[in-house]
Amino acid sequence: MLDQITQFEPYSYLGHVIIGFLALIAGTIALKSVKGSVTHVRMGRVFALSTLVACLTAYYFFYQQPLTLLSAIDATLAIYLVFSAILAFEKYERLRKALAFIYLPVVACLIFLLAPLIVQNLSIPMRVVVLMIHLALLATLAIGDIQFGRVLSPSRSQRLARHRYRMLLAYSVIVAAAIGNILNLPVPVVTALFLLGMAVFCIVSQRKKKKTGAFQTNI
């Protein structure tokens, strides 16, 4: 991990690593704490804020090295997931409706960025697979946003499910980035695999709840 400092401005990279691990710790505590408890809420806020800061530094790295475009897309995806998870709560209903039109353009822009990359990298199978996983996830998110946006008054269970799934996906991005950096593995590849695994988990979880008559919502 430390050998990557030479690729970027040292202090900004160290700050990125520290904030990233803070997000990882806060996210883990939030997931393990009782939902709705003071600890869960506080650690959730720390996770959201530290994720935002870590992603902003990722944009700075993209400015330094344009070849890290996919990492910048991962950062945008993480921010999008966190904010859409927060806006699922009823107290942000007015803001959710006001900003609903922003979600789809953001996802559409990311898809349009990924599509040309797939064509440009057809000779590199692994990179194409990574890009396709990102593309599939973004399409799924877009569909989920369309369907959730059409619900005039989402139930509490729908809101909680949406919050949970979006935060889990955002958390998987942070975990993947940490593992990739520690093991010196390509972070976009690790992120794609984690997102794929987490998306499958969310889908299976929804189907189980549907069979048992529990709440369900789109990812």
C-alpha cells in the first residue's frame, strides 16, 4: 500500500488512507450496532462523512493521474449510494422528491462513461468484466430509482430496506478499496467483485423476505 504514495502527492494519499479506514471502522460499528440506536446513528453519520471525504480525495488522484478513471467512478458511485440511502428516511421526504430527478442523470452519465470504456478495452478480458459488472449494477440502481421514485408514500419497511441495501453497497466499496490497497491489488477489480457479491446478497435477501411475506423493496 505504501508504495503507492510515490504515485500521488504523499500527504493527500495518507489522508485518503486514514479517512478511508475511519469510514471502514465507523461502517463496521454501525452495521454491528442495534439499528436506530445512538451508536448506530452516530457511526452512520461518521461513515457517511468520511466516505464523502475519501471519495473527494479520489477525485484529486484522478486529477493527478487521469488513468484512474474507474476509481473516480467508484467514488461517485459510493457517494451516490450513501446519499440515496440517507434520503430514504421520511424526514428527508421533501428533499428526496426535490432531488429525485438528479439520480437518474447521474447514473446515466456513469453508464455513458462506462460504455465507451468497454469498447476501448475489448482486448483486455478482465477489464471488460469489471466494466460490465459496474454497468450492470448502475442499470439496476437506475431501475430501482425509477420504481422507488414512483412510490408516492413509501412505507417504513420500504424505506429501511432501501437504506440498508444502499449502505451495504457503499460499505462494500470501502471494504474493497481497503483490501485492494493493503494487498496491492487492482482496486477497481476488487471493488467490482465485492459489489457483485453484495448485489447478489441483496437480491437473495429480498427474495427470502418476499417468500416469508416480509417487507421488500428494490435495491
